[in-house]
Amino acid sequence: MAYERTGVVTLGGNPVTLIGPELRVGDKAPDFALLTNDRRKAHLTDYKNKTCIITTVPSLDTGVCDLQTKLLNEEASKMGDDVAVLAISADLPFAQARWCKESNVEAITILSDHFDLSFGTAYGTYMKEQRLECRAVFVINQEGTIKYVEYVPEVTDHPDYESALQAAKEVINKAGMAK
């Protein structure tokens, strides 16, 4: 059962209520059921044996979210097939598809949590007052363990891209040595 957390993040300086647990490094990454832009189901298990960088944004149609997703798309294009970069919002799949086409975003997978906020409630990113995702970044290794977590304290701010990408590179390098 999901629970409420307050005092974790603000939106425009105003505190919001997050639904779901606060995940930490070392936790097993919860599964989720999201929709692709063509309305097919997507689950974490679809990306097994890959390093996953998961970023959540309130809406692709806002400035910071737009820039964040485009930056991660650019980084994803350099990472190879053993890495999946997922961008998740509560935007409708139709809006996400339009945004991807207009923005030429093809290297990452954009997923919608609009239907039942499965991801938001499992990862603790669902902002109750807005019915949107807060801004967060997770890096998950090939075994499904969380290796990096950032819940951005002010939702209108950018995440720490450098730290998130460094954590992902460390997971990728460790996986490459294990092969």
C-alpha cells in the first residue's frame, strides 16, 4: 500500500505530497506498468540485462522537462545497446508522441504513467496535488538494483546530470568487466 510523504520536494517553492516509498541506493527496483507512445504496455522486466537510466518529469511540454529529456536523449545516443534510457511523465501517450516527433527524440524511450501512476506510486514520484511526477533520476543495474537516486528537491530545478551520468557510467563499466 502506498503512503504519503511530505517535506521531500517543493513545486514553485510550495511543498507537495509524494505518494509512495522513498527508494534508496541498494533497493530492488520495483516493476511498473507504463504505456509506450503507441499505447503498448512496458515493464521494467522489458529492460532486463540492461543498465537503466530512468528520469521522471512533470510534463514534456515545460521548459526544464523539455531540456532534461533532450539532454538525456543526446547522452543516450552515445551509450550503446546495453543501456536503456527511459523518460517517464504522466502526459498522455498522444502528447508524448507529438513531443518526440517535434523534438526529434529517438534515442530514449518515452513512457506514460498517465493511466494509473504505477511508476509514480512504486518509486515515490507521484505528486498528489498535481497528479504529475516529480523530477527524479534513478540508475538501475542489470540485476535490478538501484545504484543512484535523486529526488530533485525543487521540481522546477534541473537534476544533477553529472552525478547521474557518472553513476550510470560506473554501472556500465562494472557490467563490462563482468562479461
